[in-house]
Amino acid sequence: MDRKFLRPKEVEDIYSIDAGTLANWRCQGRGPAYVKYGRKVLYPIQSLDDWCLNHQVRTVDHYQGFDE
């Protein structure tokens, strides 16, 4: 069975985003999209992947055609 959601601690382990940072971002209305089921906070894996792609920092090499 493919999982579709991760708990904050799992996000921390896989994406190296501290669970405390995720909590702060939720309070500030920032960060990746999440779902609340009662008191549980879950992050859709697809939303995490999309969020990471949208926050890539392009380097000069990328714009000069050196990125491989």
C-alpha cells in the first residue's frame, strides 16, 4: 500500500525540515500544505514534493546553461 501522507516527524526524517519549523510555519500560514484530522497533522506527500520544487533556488550556472 502506497502512503499518501506523512506525519511531521516523518517529514523531518525524510525532507530534513525540523518538525518545530513545520509547526511554526503552520501557525504563520506558511510552508507546505497540510491536512488536519482532529488533532493529527498530516502532510500529503505530493504537496511536499510540489512545495520543494517551487522553492528551488536557481544558481548562476543554471541560467548560463552549465547545469546538467
